[in-house]
Amino acid sequence: MDHSTKDEIKRIVRERYGEIAASPKPCGCGFGPLPSCCGGGPGAVETLGRKIGYSREEIESVVDGANMGLGCGNPLAIGSLKPGETVLDLGSGGGFDCFLAAKAVGPQGRVVGVDMTPEMLSKARANAERMGMENVEFRLGEIEHLPVADNSIDVIISNCVINLSPEKRKVFREAFRALKPGGRLAISDIVALADMPEHLQQQAALLAGCVAGAERVERLETMLHEIGFDDVCIEVRPQSREVIRQWFPGSGAEDYVASASIRAVKL
């Protein structure tokens, strides 16, 4: 993939998620005119959150607008966050996972959210102010070029974001750089179960909707090991295919992708 193609993909994603941030009714990873959650009323985002692994208590503990229905799992459920840890969220959106992480690490801990979309950053900062969160900050940046120091992070979380990057190896190299020795990845993401047909890959709506950029599980495992991660574990959630079917009805995308939990450790 040449630089112009990578830049175009990033432009599409940035514009699409800028639209989502500005929407009065964001409603899921497949944001657009068709996803079922868009017509599901005020409880649709909460319903989606419950389907992908969040508890009612987690969903209700944040201000309205933080949970935008953009995830495909709950990275905190596999992150085992501890008080005092420093957490980095790749593609932090409206701040939902950052706020839950901040509660888990407590006042002695710290959470940094990174997002490349200015509109999302503004929304997250406003939400943090509304919640009175003092141990959370949001930084503008690309996940391929993280604005954090070497060996400074205990846990990296991410939710349905890395699949959007056209340079996944660079993302994971940056994650490895940022993690302290013993630091860990706890990621929910879309992965490919089979190679997606060309006609689906070329649909920009599917690209910005977390599907077309998904990588095969075995390739991800190899990539993480080659970068230097240990204890790599990728667990596919077959039940997520129903959610993907609702995101993109009639596309057949659910035959090729599913959400997964991705864990790894930097020794």
C-alpha cells in the first residue's frame, strides 16, 4: 500500500468520525443511514453496549455522550486494571473507556486518550470536565505516532480502532515502545475470519465502519510475536457476528469478520 492510499484511508476515517462526533445521535460502528441502532430510540446505544460486554452499571456511570456506541467489545474486561496504573487508550473517541479506566486506576493512576479527530477530542474533553475527571487527559495524535514517552505506560487499551489503521504493524510497534517492561495490551478489535472480497474492501462506508481493514487472526498473532510481544492471545467472539450484521445489513460482512479480545505482554 503506497503513501497516497494510506493518507486517503486516514482522511476517510477522520472525516467519518468527525461527522459522528458532530452528530446529535451517534449510534454505532456502522454509523450511517442504515444501521438498526439509529432507529432504535434513546436506549439503542445502551443496548449495543450490553451486547458487546459492558454492564449496566458501567454504561450508566458516565455522562450522556461519552458512550457513542462505537466499540466492538469491552477492553477493560480483559485489562485487569489496578489502582495506580497508567493507561493509554488508542482512539479514545468520546472518552467512554477512558472514564471507566480512570475509575479503575483511581486517583493515584492516570489515563491518556489519543485520537486523531479534533471533533472527538473536543467532545472527550468536554465530557471529562462534566464528569470532574482529574486523572484523565486527551491528546491529539495518530496511533501510528503516539504522543507518549518510551516505557511510560502500564496498560494499552483500544476498542474497535486499530483495524481502521492502514499501518497496523506501525501501531503495534508504537504500542511496544510506549509500554513499560511487563506492560500489557488489552484490546477489543475487529478481526478477519477469511479474506474479504474486493467489492467489500472498496466500500469506504465499510472501511470507516470498522470492517474492511480487519486483519486475519493468524497474521495478527505473527505480527505481535515479530514485534516482540509475549503471551499473545486472540480470542474471537463468534456471537459478535450478529452485531456486525446489524451494522451492515445485507452486506454479508458478518461472514468475514468478528470482534475479538487481543492480549499480549511486553517482557
